[in-house]
Amino acid sequence: MRFQAQEREKHTTTLQTNQSGESMQHLEEVRNILSDVLDLNERKKFLTEASPLLGAIPELDSMAVVNVITALEDHFEITVDDDEISARVFETLGSLTAFIEQKLAE
């Protein structure tokens, strides 16, 4: 019984580590796509999970949002419906990444 509990705990820790690593990878991929589409150049390195997007990055206008979504759809092989896009999704780099991870889990 004790052995099973230890194995379950080890498995849970491994899953959390994998999910965290995968999440960091997705954050980096979303950051790269955002930078490429918006041509952010050196500003890319200052983008963190908490970095605000809408209203904070002048290049991120309505047309750029469409281009970012298209690039994300192509890269992650997902489909984003028009009614899924909101200011909340584009609030921060982290919220955009969370949205992508949610789409990948569907």
C-alpha cells in the first residue's frame, strides 16, 4: 500500500513537471509567433507571461489580431471560431497561451 502511494505521488509529480514544461514550450511558441507577426524584433525578449498585449503593443490592432490568430491556427493546427475571440484572450501573453492550451486539449 505504501509503495503504491509513493508510485502514485511520483507519477503525479512527473505529470506536473511535464505539463509545466509543455506549458513553457507553448508560451515560447506563442511569444515567437506574436513577435514574428507583429515584427517586434528585440522587444520580444521583454515579453513575459504577465505582459499585457491589447492596448500595450501598438502593432496589435484589429487586423493584427486576425493575423496572429491565423498564424496560431496554422502553427498549432487548431481552429478558432470568431465567437471565441475576446479582449480577455488577448489580455496578456499568458492568457493567450492558456487559450491555445485549452484549444489543444479539445
